[in-house]
Amino acid sequence: MNGIQIPGISNPEAIIPITGEKKSYKLVLDFNDGAISIIEARYLDSKLHREIQDLSDNDVTILGTEISDGAYDENLDIHCDKCNKFYRPYCRLHPLFKIPDRVLKRDESSNLSFSQQTLPILFRIEESKLPNAGLGVIAEVFIPVGMVFGPYKGRRCQKKTDFYKDGYAWLIKSGDKRFYIDGSDAERSNWLRYINSPRFEDEQNMLAFQTNGKIFYRVIKPIRINQELLVWYGSSYGNEFVESENGNKYKKPAKNPFICVGAQR
Ligand SMILES: [Zn+2]
């Protein structure tokens, strides 16, 4: 039976049903810290919060369950860098919110490459602010901590070839499997291929991570209007490596799956 039994009352009428539909919480952009947050609806302040979506009591009940290291499942759990713990499905204090690509199918009437067509309306592609970096992705609006983009699209290859020199390939290691995602062809990749790497660590505002054999990027520092998106890899992530950017090796984020809240869940 679904419901909460009130102790001492045997009358079935007294069972309070749990419908999972009650919307008591909000997923918001919190202007206090420029991050995605979960708050109780009664604390919503239109000056401080911008609503993203309603969360039911049930949604919130299942959030924030801490998982011990041994029980970690890369398909279900997230490691929160700030709390340094695993959660299923994610850390309630530091939730993530996935922004889908703008289109999933090519518009043949457009002159833009498919990769450029996938660019969410939040951004524009133009000459990078970094020297000799080619095109880059620039924020058109304020982008809060906790937004997630991806997965990185490209041709799946088993062998390393010349694409590797272009800086568009990711090496993915998932269990025993090992393969490359090659985004060098703009017709077979998506807009993430235009995001550059920073010159030094402080410039980094996004973190790349792997989950379920795919690469995603998430925002780790608020990105202000007209700032460029710059993706790097966490410094505290184990000893495995990804290969990117001219074949250099960088530390692979070994434990950072994300949860997709919203329509795609
Ligand atoms: Zn956390």
C-alpha cells in the first residue's frame, strides 16, 4: 500500500497518499551563487531565483542519497567534487541540469554545418578570444554552475588516425572497451567541438567528464555574458587519461556521471 500510516490510527482514511505529484520544490538558477539549486517552493524569491522546473516531493526524496565508494555504479551515481562524495542520482546541494543540443537532425536548407546548427540559443560561435585558437563558443546569457552539455558527438573509431592531430578526438575507456570519438568532421559532430581549452587552469570554466561511454561538459564557474567557454579536466580525478588537443594526455575525470533532469529523464 502506498501512503504514510499515521501511528495509532487504524482507519484507512487516515492514510495520507503519496502521489509523487506534489510540487513542493523548485529547481532554480540561484543568483546568490550563480549556480543551479534546489529550494523549497515557499522560499522562492523572484529577485534571487529563476525557476527552471518543478520537482515533486518524490523527486526530492530520492535525491541526495549518499553512496559508499564500494557501491558506486557509474551509470547511476554522481561524484560531487564539492562534497567529495558519491550520490544517487546526484548531490542535492549541487545539482546538475542538462541543456540539450538545439537540433538533432540536420536542416538541409541551412548553410551552417550540422555542428553549428546544434548550438543552443544561449551561445554564439565566433573567433576565439584566445590567440590562434580559431573559432570559439561565447555566452550570450549568464550561464550558471551546474549546467551540463553533451554528449560530445563524432565518428566512433577504434584506431587512432590523423584526426588525432586536430584536437577533436577523445579517447574513451569504458570497462574493457577503448575507442575514440572523432569530432573533426563538422557534419558528424556537434557544437562542443568548437569549445577551446584554456591556456592555464584559472581560465577554465567547464569540466569534461565521461559517463556511460560518453563525454559531457559541465559548468564549474559562472560564465558571464560575452565570456568564452573553456573546457578542461579536473585535477583530482584518478590516474586514467584522455587524449585531446594535439594528442596531449590529460587526466581523465574518472568519476563524474551526471543526472539529466527534465524532459530527457
Ligand atoms: Zn555536493
